[in-house]
Amino acid sequence: MTETIVQKIAIIGVGLIGSSIARASAYIGAAETIALYDADDDARKRLATLELGLVAESAADACRDSDIVFICTPVGAVKAAVEACVEGLKPGAILTDVGSVKANVAKDLSTAPGHVHVIPGHPIAGTEQSGPDAGFARLFDGRWCVLTPLDNPGEGYDDAVEVLTAFWTRLGSRVTTMDVKRHDLVLAITSHVPHLIAYNIVATAADMEEVTRGEVVKFSAGGFRDFTRIAASDPVMWRDVFLNNKDAVLETLGRFSEDLAALQRAIRWEDGDALHDLFKRSRGIRQSIIDAGQDSAAPNFGRDAPPEDVD
């Protein structure tokens, strides 16, 4: 039997990512004990029936004796979650998160007591689904997990980073480290702005007076359907992302607006060469993503239903 990485983990906020960590940890044997807590009453009731781990009565209770504590709330709720965990955090515990914004979250995590090791993290994996039922054990297979270690950490910090790296690796992730500001800029262009565009396009289509909502639904082509899939993501989570990564998002949006204006001019002046060059370059980037194993070339953009958990 494969040895566990740690004896106990706590997961605070059990939605898509949190429940996937629980399922993957149990299936692979990464932790001996899994403790869960969610501030939402309905979520806790559902957790009691899913048997993903021990459902605690409070965040602090879930954290007691835990070697790693995963804060899996929306990024806007991280500080409150840390405050709720404080009484249960043991000396030497690893406190980490899964949010797609790191600079502000690192500050919120760092409000924890000095006897714990704060290591912000971000598994770059997910679907548009949310809630305790949305997770599955193989969500992290082959996906990157970015850790953003703090500057000037205390004694034992490097060992803690190694433990957390080993844990995510056991769950199937490819782990790397990055500066928090670099992370937030990279994610602004690869994730945050694409989501913002998706939300906006879907809203624009629904609001156009010349097109009825029924026609938008009935005649949706593949591109628009993919935008609606992205726009189906948790609105609370994405509200918090944009409010907490506004500088990088606004910088990226500025560049995007300039490029969009150039594309608008090319269409107006019937500059076919400029359009062809842009489309060809973009197509090459898509192939690079497939070649890197971050998506499939299968029909429907490779986005079939998530695989079933293995019993």
C-alpha cells in the first residue's frame, strides 16, 4: 500500500475544488484522515450524505491536528475563513488555498498565526460546475498547480513547500512555483479576461433587440455554446476574482481593447491578409495547448462530461 503524504488534511469550503481534493485524496491515499467544513448549511447537510470525509461542526474543529489546511472558499472569503480556522491550527501546519488570485490572497492567508506555514496555491483545473457534488477524483490529473511561496519564510518552510508539492503531485498535478504578481498577470490573460469576455458576450446576445432570446438558444453555434459554458461558472467566485485581481485584469483588458480595435479596422477596410495572419497565429496557439496535454482535439472541444470516480 502506498504511504500517505500526511496524516490529516482539512478542507474549508467544499465546492468543486474542495470536494475534488477530498475525493482524490481518499482514492489515492494521500491522507489518512480528511476533515471537511463548509459555512453553508445546505452544503454541510449534503456533505453528510456524500461520505467524503469527517464533517466538522466548525472550521476550527476541522483544522485540529491537521497537517495541511486547504482554504477552498471564493477568494473574497479567504480572510474570514482564516479567522475561523485560527483556534484549530496546530504549530507547523501548512495553510494553503486554491484561489486563482494570489497577491491579495497571500496577504489574507498571512493573517494566520506565525506558527503555521502559509503557502498560497492554485490548482489550474476546474469545470463550470459548483457545489459538493461537482467534484471528481481525477480533476487534477496532468494539470498544473502553481505554488507562490512567501518571501523570507520561517524555519522549516522549505520542508513544508516540499510536503505540499508532494501532496499535489500525488493528486496528479504538475507543480511549479511562481511570484504572486507574475501569477496574477498570467492568469488574467489565460483565465480571468476570457471569462469576463464570455459573460459579456452572452449578456450582449441576450440583450440585442434585433435577436430574441429564443433565437439565441435555438441557433447557438459551437463558439457561442462554449461561451455559455464558461459563463455558467459560479458568479460569486468570479465576482471575487475580478475585485481581487483588478490591476492585472484592467492591464490585460487595455491591451485586448487595442488589439480588438485593430481587428475592427481590418474588417472595416477588408484587410484579408491581416485577418488571415491573426487567425493562423491563433490556430497555432490552440495546437500548442493540445500538444502540451492541456486539452484534447476531440470533437466538442474535448469537453465531455467529467469521468466517473473510481470506487
